Amino acid sequence: MKGLFNNRKFILLWLAQAASGLGSTFSTFALSWLVYKMTGSKVAMGSVWVAFMLPNIIIQMFAGPYLDRWERKKVMIFSEWFRASAFLIPIILYPMGQLETWHLYLVSVATGIAQPLFAPSSMAYVADILPKDKLMKGNSILEGTGQIMMLLGPSLGGLLITAFGVEYVLLFLLISLGLSGLLLMLNPSSKNSTIVKRESWFVQFREGLQFYRVYPVLFWVGIMMMFINTSYGAAQPMFLPYVLDDLGGTAFQYGLFTSAFSFGMFAGSLLTGIQEQPKNRKRVMLRSLFLNGLLFLGLAWTPFYWVALILSFGQGLFAIIFNINNTTLYQQRVPDHLRGRVFSVRILLAQAGIPIGAALGSFIAETFSISILLLVLGCLICLTTIICFLNPMFNNLNDNNVAKWDVSEVEKSL
């Protein structure tokens, strides 16, 4: 550990990622707050989430083959400063009283374009500046710092809004993203003497689909995740009006509510890390999802903020338990040479439901109420997991064997 903190390049990257993580958390918080304060519309809340997620998904799908060809440090700096530049719009216009809702949609789209470029470039850059025997510890420090920013960011953002106003959150995120880019400028460029030619996303996706044909349980897990993420996509934009209106909370309490979910994820990752691999993965995965659905029902019924805080913690806990087991399932079953292709399909299946959920969820909340929305989402998650539990195909979740699949078979079938 001491050797890492004697590495100037790693220290600069670590500080840059910490500033970036805090700025990203603040950007989500500030956008949500501004949209709801200006419009009071739940449909507008869902729409700004869709405006962020659609370009985010598109960039994740298509940018992969190009990131290895571009200078990683420059990509990261572009991501930070492009987002910072976008937030100059509300920083300048809000105090003048000239800020309009469409400005915030524009900022949301810009953030959705730039944000997904940072993480993969950063992960690749770490491998450029650290020796192989230091990568595990280096990644652990960076990941842990990111989790801390997710824990602190919402609460700190809520505290700043409550005490000083949203202008200070906007200024803080501008400084954070700008500082992140400046720190990265002090680091050397990555040494890409050879450019690896990567397959296009279309090729990876097509070959990934062929694998799902012979190992269909993974495909149906992906479909299940699409339904689950539709629920989360519907709920996420509504949590701000839920805390403010339904529970009578403040901006700081909304920040605590969001931090409770992140803290639950942190606790769940620690719990999963110290336990042995489950012998019955099907039971662990589906039970975690079912309990998450019950917690949605709890959020729909409780009028007490402190109860909602506990339920949010529980949702984060069970969500990460499922995610870790789901990721491990894919890593163990999919052959090395097909892993990237299969994960391309998995990402699309998992994320496709998020913008759909955001659009539908905001409509239901606006037409009926947030409590009705949370009730519907909880029932949807519980019903989905019950159907999957009763389906014999999901018994294959307990199979630990790597699928036998020759890449030549894939090529012949295309």
C-alpha cells in the first residue's frame, strides 16, 4: 500500500477520480433538484432521467471499440471538462432568473454523453501506470474511494442546498470536475505503442446472441433484469418528490435517503466478500430480488421518514448481493474468448428497461401517486421473481460448469 502512495501518477489519478466521483454525485443531485423545483412535475423528473440514460446507453454500446485507439488521458479530461462546461449553463442562467427546463434537458444529454467515457478509460489507464502486482490494491483503493463519494455526496449535496442553496452545489461540482481534469493533465500520456484492433459492438453483440442460444438461462436472467431495472428506472427519478412531498422531508433528508442505499450496497459487498460462494445461487439471487420487491411495498405504505431510510438501506443491501452473484455467474459460465461479446448483450438487456421505466413511472406517479407507483413496482418485482423461481430453467443457476462453446462454432453460425 505504501508503494502506491509513493507513486505520483497513481496519487494524481486517485485524487482526480475522487473529485470526479463527488462532481458526478452532485450533478445528479443538482439536476433533479432544479427540475423539480422549477416544474413540480413528476413527468419532467422522469424525462430528464430519460434524457440522461439514452445517450449514456448509446455511448456505452458504441464507444468501446474506439477507446483503445484514443489517448486515455485526453478522453478522461474531455469527459470532465465537457460536463463542467455543460453545467456553466445553469450556473450562469439560474442566478439571472433565465434558466428554463429545456436548458436542464440539454445539460442532462451532455452529461449522458460524457460520463460513460470516463470509467473505462480510467480502468485502462490504471493498467498503464501500475505494475501488474500492484493492480489489485490500486483498483481496491480507487473502487473504495468511489464508494465513499457515493456515500458522502448525496448527504453533502443536501446539506449545501438546505444551508446555502443549489447555487453552491453547482459551483462545487464545477470546481470538482474542473479540478479532476487539471489533476489528470499533470499525469503523463498512456504509452500506447501498439493499437489493438477491437471488433465493433455489432459483431460482439451478434456473437453474444449465439452463445445465449445454447445457454438460455443467462438470456432469461438478462430478461428478468430488464424487468427489474424497469422498476428501478421508474423509482429513481421519483425518490426526490417522494421524500419531499410524501414524507415531508428536506433536501438534506433526501441526500441521506440516497446515501442509505449506497451504504446498503457497501455493507452488502462486505457481507458477500466474507461469505463462501453460495451452494444454491438460485435461492440467494431470487430471494434477494423478492425481498427488494417487498421493500418497495414498504416504501409505498410507510408515512415515516426513518422507516423509509431503513428500507432504502435494505434495498441497497439486497441489490448488491444479487448483482455480485449475477456477475460471478456470468464470469464462471462464459468462456474467456466470448466474455466481452456476452457482456455486450447483458449490458443492453439490463439497461434497456431503465429509460422505459423512467418514462412510464413518471406518468403513473403524475396520474395517480408515488405510493401507487411504488406499490405497482413492488408487485412487479415480486411477481417476476416468483415466476422465475417456479421456472425449471432457473435451476441451471446452480450449475458451476463453464459452457462448452468453440468460437469456430459461433463463426459458422453467423
